Amino acid sequence: MKLDDFQRYLAELRTLPSEVPLEPELKAQRVKLDKRIREEQALAAGAVLTAVLDNGDSEASPREGDMVYIHYSIRNLEDELLYSTRSDEGGSGQAFAFLMEKGVRVPRGWELAVRDMTRGQRTLLQVKPEFGFRHPDCRMTPPVRDLPQDQPLRYDITLLHWYPAASVHVYGAGEALYKRCIREAAAWESPRPPFEVTLHLSVRCPAYDGMHLTGQCLFTTAGRQPLTLQLGRGLLPPAVEEALSYMSKGEVAAYVVPARRMLPGEGGDGTQGGASSSSDDEDDDVLGVASFSATSKSRGGSRGRGGGQESVGQPGVTTASPCLVPPPPARCTQVELEIELLSMVQVRDLTGTGEVTKKRLQEGQGEFPIDCPLHDTAVRLHFKARPLRPLQPPQGLADELPAVPVGASGAGADAMAESPIADGGEEAWTYDSRDAHGEPLSADTGCGELPEGLEMALKLMVPGEVSRVVAAPRFAYLGREDRPPGIPGDATVEFEVELLDFEREGHWQNLSFEERYVLAERLKSKGNELFRKGQHKYARARYERLLRLLESTRDFETQEEVDRIDGYKVAVLGNLALVCTQLEEYMAAVAACDKGLQYEQENAKLHFRKGKAQSLFGDYEYAAETLKLALEYDSSIEKEINAELAANTERQKAALRKQKRDMGNFFKTKR
């Protein structure tokens, strides 16, 4: 090796990253064992020191997965109070719940101490930072922002009560929803947006003694009309909707959820804190159901001497949210829910954006989707229509719900105005096809004869079914000439539709060739009729569907059958090229003509339509060649071809004039 090459080699070696020593890959069991050994060594060195202040009243202690309720306070080593849940120390008086070594993990020192405590026992801990909020497993947010996490702290913990792991499950974003089943359900399906549900709901603060569902009541429907509403419309807090997604019809369950996830539109990351901000000059009210108004005020007491805490409420703000459940008091960090899911109805979101939804009101005869008019066909129906009714709160809850201020605008106000709670009612329908026509309506789907949202729903119905359909303006009567009087064009429309029957064409492959010819002729004729009416988009859909059927044919027995099907293809492709030209989709028209010319290379009509589409697209030279070729194949249309050649020449001249004008303007701008 030459000296220069050797020096370059050494230079390359110097630029290489330093070698990282490989560590042996440990199995999960070994990792767990090593972690436990290190923890025991740290505890032996005094990472967590405990002293029993009050003895408990039993011998049992919580175990992994149990949901425990505690009171706790935090002090520094100078015995300065930083935070407390106890009312006699300025706290909210609400117990704090967590799962032992699951869910949103609390400081590891707490878990180690609580697993050796009995009910009612009070223990003082002195915990080093690595076993406090800085422990790698801890996901609990410190209850005060300026809590000193880099120094030992003292925690005064009282174990109030706990529920066994067998009855508690953890769910939700960040595993922050703790569920305890009170009554099992016989069904298995769970509701999700945009399902409609009927439920009873109670919202409470955690009780001082840690007994589930015995604390201060914030909201309840007990003894009143249950809530009936559609999920996904912001009518329930995010925590309640998420809790419902883990329930089934007939089930009763209790949940512990973060208080901030009871705020409308609040997603949250699942971590839990200990407190929220409160004002120093107000006492913590005992709120009944009727105490809530449109204004969510901050309520509180002493924060301890540790200072700032995060706010859960929206002090002094009048909200335009459609949410039916008022926000919890500002000092709540957790909320308990009791939910009874009485019923649920599947609601289909037909657009994926919520602009068209379908809810079945009456079962039909048939099996979904086999007995549905999935493809465009003739249908017989009755339907009613009216503008979507404004939101009406359930009877008896009107005084408890957030009010929309006069002049409110924006997404919240729109949702309030367009969020139906329940179907039915005595409000008259603006339009009823039975009154207008008497006999059932007959219409062809895919032809624009019915509002698009109504057609979308009909394709997923079986004969005899009655459904409620809510369609946004562009899927209802926006821009349509057949809009019934009394329904604004820009209104979201509610329909009640009954599918009586539809024309069953049968599966194409199961039809005889003669039956296929009859169906093909009907579809082509319908497309031609739509084209003559100027409904080019619907005509194109008819032609394209017929082409798919024709191209799927493989079971020919004679050459005559092949020729006849190919003849249909050529005719339909020519019509498709014509309609694409009308829709100004010139390249699609050229493609249709090229496909047809594969069957009949000398078809003058296809060459003519291709040349016209090329000319309109701007391919003037190719257009002239194609049009001249059409004249060679059929001189009987010489007049039409010459007229199109002249039009092509004029278009080319106009394009050249525009190009010169644009270039002249370009150079003038440069100067």
C-alpha cells in the first residue's frame, strides 16, 4: 500500500463513530428481577422512611390492581405544608383514587407504603425524589406546579378504602378511566359515535371517606327523564362518551375519571394531578344539581402554602358549548360517574364526516346487505322532510344546562342549533310524499331524482324499513329545483323515509344472455335520457356501470354473443366520450374513444368525438389528423367534420394570438 493511500485510510478511520460497547440482552423476567433487587437496595439505604401515626382497623392490605382511596398531604423537610386533600388543612376534602401499580401510576413510595397499610391507617413517609414524582413509573402530575421534586418530601397518607382488582378495570387514553361494574350486561356491542344512546347519569365528587358514589352530587338524571342523544355531537363531556364506549346495553357501571376530561372538548393525556386552582376568597360550596348555571365559577378555599395549581374550571366564562353536563367545580381533580346504559340505536355515518347520518326506526323484511338496493335501480318509497329541529333539553333539566348567550356564534352555537336529542315529537313535517302524491313515489337512484343524502340511505335499507336521515345542505336541497316550500336551500334537513320495494335486477352473471341484453338496453336508454335532460354526471354514472357489467362477461358460447356484447361496448363508450366532453373532461373522452376503437378501428363516430375532445383540450394538430381520419372512414358526415375542422383551426389561431399577447406582456413587464 502506498503512503498516500495509507494516510487516507487512517483519516477515514478517524472519522468513524466510536464503537459502542454491546450490552447483553436480558430477558423480561431477568429485567424485572434486577429492578426489584435495585429497589430493595435503595429502600435499605433509606429511600423511603415510614412512621405509623394512626393504626388501622383491619388486617387486610391493598394489592396490585386494587383501586384505593386516600387522603394525603405534602410537606417539605422544614414541615411547611405544600398541598393537602384534607379539609382541616385547607384542602378540598375530596379523597384521591388510584390503582395500585396500574393505570396512572402514583409515586412509587406511595405504592410501597400503601401495600403495607390497613383501612384507616395513617402513615408519614419521607421519600427521596427517585421514589417520588421523579420515579420512572410515576405518571401522576404533581398537584402544585412549583413542587420541589429534586429534594426529599414528606407525605402524610391515610388509607380510607379500597375496591378489589377483580371488580375494577382500567380503560381509556393514558389508562385514566377506572371502571367498576355494578350490573353486568347481557349484550356485547358497545356504542360509539354516531350511535344514539339513552342513559341515566350521575356525576359526583369523591367522598371524604372514600366510599364510591356517596360524595357531593354535581349532576344527576336519577328520578328524572333519562338522556337520549347522539354521541359525537359534544352533548356529553369527553370522559362520559369514552366511558360509554366500554359499556353495553343494560349495564350499570361506576367510573373514576380526571375532572378536566369533564370539560367540553377536553381530550387530556390521561395523567392525573392532585388539585386545580381555586380562589382564596370563596368557600367551597356544597353544590346541588340545581346550583349550576350558564356561568362556571371557580370555587375554592386555601391552597396550602405551596402556591399555584392548575385550573379545571373556566372561571367567570359563559359558555356556548352544547354540553348537557356542567363542568365540575374548579377544585375537583377527579370525578365519579354512575352510568346506566338503557338502550342504544345504531346510527350510520354515511359520509364519514357526519354530514349524512341514518338511524333505523322500524325493521324491514330482508337481510342486510343482500336485500338492499346497493346498485342504481328503480325504487318505490314514501318520505317526509323538514328542517332539522333545534336542540331541546330533556324535561326537568332546562335549569341545569349551560345556556347559549344571545348573539352567540361559532361552532358551539351551530352545534347547539343542530344537535337533535330525540326523534318524534309533535312538530309537523314540512313535506310528506303521501300528502303530495298519494301513491308511493317511484324514482331511479343514481339519476339525481332524489336528494343525494336520501339516496345514500336508501341503498342501505331493506324493503319495509323506516329510517331517519339527517343530511347537511349539500346532501339535501342546496341548489336543487325540487326543494319543497318551507325548507330553505341552505338548511340541514331531517328525512323520515320508508323503502317499499325496489327493482331487483339480479346478479349479472346469473342472468341469461337475453336477460343481459334487456338490462343493458334499459341502462343505456336511461343514460341517454339523462344526457338529453342535461344531467351529464348521472348519465356518466349509468354508462360506466353498464361498461363494468359488459366487461365482466366471460361466459360466451357463440361468436354472435361476443359481437353483440362488443357492439354494446362501442356504443356505450361513444356515449361516454360525448358526456365526458360535456363535462369538460377531455382526456377521459379521448380515453373512452381509444378504448372503443380497439373493437372498431374504423368507427368514424369515435374518431370524430376523439378529434373534437383533442381540439378542445388544445391538441390542435392531433385533432386535425383524427378528424381527417374520420372523414376517410365515413364521408356521409363530411359536413359535420368540416365544421369541426374549421372550429379547430379557429381555436388554434385564438390560442396563438393569446400566446403572442401573453409573451408581449411578459417582455413589457421585464423592461
